[in-house]
Amino acid sequence: MLSDTLKNSIQASYRRFLADHDMKPRYGQKMMIAHIARTLGTIETDEKGDRVNGNHLCVIEAGTGTGKTMAYLLSAIPIAKSQSKSLVISTATVALQEQLLNKDLPEVARLLSENVRYVLAKGRGRYFCISQAEKLLDSQHQTGQIALYEDEIQHQIDPASLAFYQELLGKFASGEWDGDRDSLALEIEASRWAPLTSDHTRCTNRRCSNFSVCPFYKSRDAMDKADIVVANHDLVLADLSLGGGAILPEPANTIYIFDEAHHLSSKATGHFAYSMRVKGTQRWLKSSVKQLDVMLDECDNNAVLAQYVERMAPARQDIDLALDQLQSNLRAMLIDGVQRPSSERFRFPKGVLPEVMIHSAVEIAAAAEKWMLKAEQIVDVLKEALDGGVPEINRDVAERWYPRMGLMWMRAQSLYWLNKSYAVSDPEGLAPTARWINLIDGSDGLDFECRSSPVSAADTLQEHLWSSCFGAVLTSATMTALGHFNRVISELGLPQDVLCERLPSPFNYPQAAVLSVPRMLSDPGKPEEHTQEVISFLNQNLEKSTATLVLFSSWRQMFTVLEKLESTIRSKVLAQGDLTKNEIIRKHKEVIDTQKSSIIFGLASFAEGVDLPGKYLTEVIITKLPFGVPDDPVDATMAEWIEQRGGNAFMEWTVPEASMRLTQATGRLLRTEQDSGRVILLDRRVVTRRYGRQLLDALPPFRREIS
């Protein structure tokens, strides 16, 4: 039962919030505060403070403008503090994290009568690793060559990249940059950033000479003392995969707020996806032999290390032989045989592999597990040497080899998990695993990339998150699909009786905005014809636009359209890919502030998490209904499973997913009650197909103009 003291405290802080902003209570916001307080405030505990009842979860769809962030902060923080529990707020986007840290949490800390401490937690991969950068540059200067990964041929870094790396190191050393990837103005390609960061298997932690100034660990210093940890879905899932409590607070002592919770399912399935290139793995194994020999030599052939390396040899040979057989089978099946794919991808129907592939996977997984365990033991010895526990191994040598062996160990883990996924059949009655092969053209010929991904993470989330956490709130502006919560409950493995509430937006949609579906002659199913008509429409209509967001379904269409725009229009366009998302938004606002026109071209990532209120956005143009890619292996496997169980995959899976994405995209237009504008949909399938009415009815009630 929620105590009167706690109830009065929440109500008082909400009144102060309204008074500070000269606002009247919003129905949706009041109801959201009440639902969260009722759910979290009635969790029953034993004498140790552990949860004993099961009604500890709630799902809330809060329409745009509800003020959901302040609602969950004002209600959840006092309850978490009263229960002595940590509050982890998990988002899908950096933009929302920054809003929480720079705007919402400081305000809530002022509104609440007691002190509130909060900290940002990001994954290690978002931070600059000084040691990695120094090693990279030192190696370049010493030899002129460097291998980013063991299985890649060493190559010389091009002068531009070398200068870029040196510039970043200089900016960090001078204090101009804090080492956070997200605070850079320019977008950095993943392949260019990868050599500058680290992971838990390569990091020497407090043993590192740069530990005191490490951006990652500086960001972690305050976490133990914080009441609130702002994280992202990937980090929460990474913590759960390590058993929970390894990175973030223990789940049993944590209340989670999942904002942008509609992303949680795809994040979870992606987190348990694996891959392996056959030839690439063989090259890596060959390279690892040389690396292990060099390590032994530099460690003066330490007897313990030599023993581990010796025992790795048979496992490596077994892996190599099994990979040869796998490659032969794949070539016979996909290159010489009748199953040759029409594209560069072959998906196994229903995720079921042929027996010969399962046999190879079983052998590789068994050998990889042995190899992996010995690699882990070597890592442990080097870690001990860093602490001075192995006097015969020089500390500098251990520090140099620890991250290399950590990377080798991590690579072996990935090899094991992919083949384990291929070797073990899916349990009867549960959602299957998608398994497929990508054909890759490399410098030494064709390679086969084996990939797998679960189509649903429901069971994993139920076991490792919902059953173990103290409490959780899942919220977003789009938690329903076609007006129902069924999909999100099923995808996330939530209890069937979980509290679900759909709260209305305070916006007057019919008065504030128009949804326009102009007459189009082309069918979006014919991409070239549709793209030409989109080009024609934009050339006719963008000349007079002032603040427009154009959303595309593919890079190809976006670049084709951009190339064919009139030069006067093209000069106003800020296109995704040239700059970071944050920098595009900053430049867009800067242009609008000078009374000039600005147009943003973007894909799916710009269809949500973009907050451009008032004059900054008056028109959203959606070029095509946001259906998933037809040949996506995960979606295709899920569709087969639905059909196998007697369902209609298109209506049960594809259309609801498109509905959620379309609602998100249209939600970019109105951000405050004072906003107005127009949404234009250049896809007439909403009026020519049977499912079109469902898609339209699931959208906010804009005034409609359908030609």
C-alpha cells in the first residue's frame, strides 16, 4: 500500500512543477503518475526488502505531449528512495539521455525535498581508449603497419586517418574533448572508431597507466553513490547477459524505467545475434598461432603459459578441419548445387539446418569451447602478472599482451556461440532462431558468413529481467500496434495480466495539423517509378518549404532523390550520413533562426527521437510506408513461424510493425500544444489496400486531406 506520506510527497512535487511552469494539470500526465505510483508503491516485500509479489510491472503508452518524462520521474524517484532501491532509466537514444541529464533530472532534483544524485552510464564502446590509441600510433610510427584484428592482413594506415587519430589524441590531451564519441561534431564510421576503443576483455582496468584519466572509468566513478542511473537498452541487456549487477545495480534491487520501450524487443534479439566468417576464422586461427608464439617468447616461455598454448593446438586443428568441411558443404550447396541463392544471402527456411551443417557446427562448438577455456586461462595468468603475482613475466609485457589475448578470448567466445546456435535445434513450440548465410566477396575470393539471431527475446527477458527485477515501467508514445498491446506483451515476454494503459495526448490534432495523401500514379512496390514521382513532387513542393523533414525508407532512394533535386532546393538540404544526427539538428535550427529555409533528409533514425518544436518543423513528408525489408532473415523466419501456427504473418506481424513506425514518424510534427503543420504521405496504399484503413485509424486524429 502506498503510504499517505509518499502519496502527499508525490502530489506536492507535482503541484510545484505545475506552479513553476504556470500550467494546469494534464489528464494524461496525472493518470500516468497515478498508475506508476500504484504499481511501484504496492510492491510487497519481506523483512530483507526483497519483492514477494508479482504485480510489479506496468506498460503505459503516453501520447506525445503527455509529459511522460516528468510523470515517471516525479512518481518513481520518491518510491525508489523510500524502498532503498536504485532507479535505472533506460532509453534507446542519446538525445533522450541528454534531455534527462541536462533538463529533466536537474529540475526534478530541485522540485523534490530531498537530494537526488544521478549519473550517466554508457557502454565502453562509446568512449575513447587512450591506451589503444597510443598503441596504434606507436606501432604505426615504429613499423608503418598495424593489424586491427588478428585475421586481417596488416596494412598501412592512410595519412588522413593517421592525422585524424593524432588530432583526436591531441584534443583529448589538451582538454578540448572529453573522450565521449557522442560529443564529437562529425560522424565517425564504426570501422574508423573501432581501433580507438576497448571492451571488457581487453581492458586492464586499474592496472592501466592511463586509468586515472580514462573517460570510461571517470564516467563510472559516481555510479555507486547515485540514486539514479541513466543508461540505454544495450547496456541493460549487456549487464543482464553478464548475470546482472556486473555493470549496473543488481536487478533485484532495481526499479527500471524503460523509456522508448518499443525498441527493447529488437535490441534484445540483436544482443543475442552471432556471426562467423569461415575463411576469416581460418585466417584468424592461423594468425593466432603466430601471436601465441610471440607472446610465449616475450614472456620467456613461462611454463604455465606454454602448457596452455600446447593444449590449444589440438582444438585449433579440430576447428580448422571442421571449417574445411563446412566450407566444402556450403560451396556444394550454395555455389554448385540447386540451392544457389539468387542474391548474396541464403536463409534456411524455419531456421532448420541440414544434417551435414549441424554435424560441422557440433564439432566446431566442442573444439572452440576447449580453445576458449585455455585462452581464458592465459588471460587470467597475464592479469595476475599485471598485479605482480607472476614475477617471471615482465609487467610491461603482460600489459601489452593482456588486451591482445582478451580479444582472442572474445573472438573464441563468438565462434563458440555461433556454432552452438547452429548445433542445437530450437525447442518445440517456442519462437525459432533465424539462421542464414551471407556470401562475401573478399580479397582472397568468396567467403561464407554464417549468422544467427533469435526472432523473439520474450523468454530471455522474462527469465533474466521481469522475474528478477524489483519493479519496472515500460513507456513510449507508441506501445500499441493498431491500437492494441498484444504485440508488445508477446514480444517482450510480459505477463498476460500486466497493467497496460493508453493515455491520450493533450494535442488538438484536427485543429493543429493535416494528414495529406496526394494523388500518386506510381505503386511504391515499383521502386524506380515511385522514386521518380517522389523527385517530381519534392521539386514542385519543397521550393516554398521553410522547415521540413523528409523521411525515406532506403539510402538508395534518398541519394537518388537528392541527386535529382533542383540545385536551389538541394542547397537547403541537410542529409543523414554527412554529419551526426545531433549536428544536423543543430545546423537546421541555426538556419531556421536566421529566417531561412532548411530541409532534413533522413531515414528511420530520424523518424523518432527528433524534437523540433514550433518553427523548427512545420512539415513532415513520408515517402513510403515503413514496412520492414522483405528479405530480412529475422522477419522472414518469424513470418514462417506465424504461418506454421495457422496465422497470417502479414496482418499479425508486418502491418502492426509498420503501424508503430508510421505513428512514430508522424509524431515528429507536433511537439507542443502550440505547434501546427502538415504530414504528407507519398504512398497511396493507405487508401488502396485493405490494411490501409487500419494504419490510418491507428494514427493520431489529424484532419485528413486525401486526394
